[in-house]
Amino acid sequence: MSRFEIVDVGDETRFGLVPPCADPAFDHRTCDYWEDADHGSKASRPGWLRSGAGAAGSGSGSGAGPSGGAPSNPFAPPHAASANPFAPARSAANQFATASAGPVRNPFLDDLDDSPEENPLAPKRPARPTIAAEAPRKLQLLGRGLGVFGTYAKLLLVDDEPAGYCQFGPLSAYPRALRLRELYPQLPDAPLPAVITCIATTAAARRSGHALRLVAEVCGDLAGRGFAAVEAYPETRARENDTPAARPEFWLRAGFQLAVDDDRYPVVRREL
């Protein structure tokens, strides 16, 4: 008997379990197709799988000055702050002023600069989970709402091996979905739905009902987070390996209804 587990993708350990796409030209771990309406891509970008710090370290060119600005001129004399001949001369020191070892204290402002004292009787706010700045780019995208909304992706594990992946979240997190919805004024504006942008299983795990199981879990989670409906945007003409959004027939089996019957980009919706 296989053991199933569905987990949230909220750290680098879980992110490392995200399975690659069936088509090696694409990669869930580097895809920003839905997050960037104008320049998003599903392409495999191995550089994105490195940490943010490592990937960003290749931007500096040779010959730059010490501060990272324009390159220094080896024929110029050593730089020194030169006086501006057009600047007015500084006024002489006030011989009647008392010597001061530091800035003059303003009794009306100094107290405002101090941080408020901690109230020992007030309950402490729990620290919100965050994604490290050096984490892979895609993980940072998945963790944008971690402190408020929660995670934007789940994994289905079968006997501790990744078998399925699903990306979802509030509509506002996916500009391409917002733009797509603008094409169909018949879609309800309120309440705005959550969206499922990607659903995929590994080639070895297909035809086993894993994707349906994962979508059911995501829908239950979204209902618990307060959403009244969820939408998905399948592609009718795409081949199985070319689309992360499945086909309309899959969503109908998952309890969704056809909200917009379009020849290329239909919209399916499920009330929660």
C-alpha cells in the first residue's frame, strides 16, 4: 500500500523536491509565466536554481572602480576633494559660540528618535515566516505571501517521492491571470477567485489519480483560507507535456464547471 502525503512548498528543502517538467525545455522551478504578464517564461533556466546570491554575483564587470561605479583613470592624479572656486567662502567661526563636542541637542525632537519601549504586558507578535533573500528566484516568488496568505504551492509525495506539483494563490499574485480574465467580462468580479495556475504529475505517476487528489487538497485549503471560488485556465490545443494547466476535461473531472467556453483559452471555475 503506497503512502501519500501532501506538503506545502515553503522552504528550500521542499522546493528541492519539486519535480522537473516532462518536457525538459520547461521547468516549474524556474517558471514565472503567470507572475510576469509581459515577459514571463516557462523555460528551463538552470541559473535560477542557484541561490540568489550566487546568481547575482556575475553582474560586475572588470575595470570598475572601488565603489562599483565608472572605471578609474590610471593617468589621472590621485583623487582628492578639490575646492569649488565658484562656491561662496565659508563664514568664519563664531568666536562667541561655545565649543561643542557633538551636534546640538534639540529637546523637542530627540525623544522622537528613540524607539518605543517594549511593553512587558503586551503579547508578543509571532515572527512571520519569510523566504531568505539568497533563496532561488522561483522560491522567492512562491513565498511572496508566506506571512499573510500562506504558501503558493504544494507537492504530492508517494512513499516520500515527489509525484505531483500544484501552484495556486490569490488572483492578485498572478498578473497574467488578471489580464486573461479581462478578456471575459462575463466572469464575476466579486468575490474574486483564487486561481490554480499549474498542475502536473511526473510521467511515472500519471493515470493514477494523483493530480485529482492534489487539486482536491488545494481546493480544501483555499476554502479554509476564505476563498469562495477557484478558477483555472487550461489550454485546449496544447499537448499534454506542453501545458502546466492540464486540459478542460481534467478540470471537469475535478468538480469544476466550464465558465467560459473558448476555443483556445477556456476558463473553468469551482465554487468552494
